[in-house]
Amino acid sequence: MKSFLFLFFLFFQSSYPVYSQSNLLESVKKNPSEAINICNKFRDFNSKGISASSDKAIDYVSKKNKLTPVNAEIFSIYVIGLHCPDVI
């Protein structure tokens, strides 16, 4: 029984990131104005020589959207891909 619970726990934990990534993508799709605001901040970072994938930019997205750094990075990639491909 313990091994079953352990395997169930591992399966549940491994499937969780997939759901969270899907939710992040949906939040970007449903809030284009917020994504455009983030794009503008990324452009501001770019004008200062800071990449949108830098720790500073990811920290900004993380704090603004109350996300973990990993989810903030995923969120940033979605935002850039959907709304501001010109950002580096």
C-alpha cells in the first residue's frame, strides 16, 4: 500500500507542472493588455541593455504576477512569443 501511495504521489507531482504551464498560457491569452504592459517593460529593459530573460526581468515578472521564478520565466516566454517577438 505504501508503494502505491508513493507512486501516486510521484505521478501527481509530475503532472502538476503541465497543468500550471497550461494555466500560464491561458492567462497570457486572456489578458493581452497585461501582456502588452509586460512587453513594454521588457522593451524598457532592452533599451538599458538588459535581456528579457535576465534575472532582473524574471524577478520583475515574478513579483508582478506572484509567480515562482520558474513559472515567471515560462510566463515571460509565452508573453514574448505571443505579443512581443521583437524583444530580446
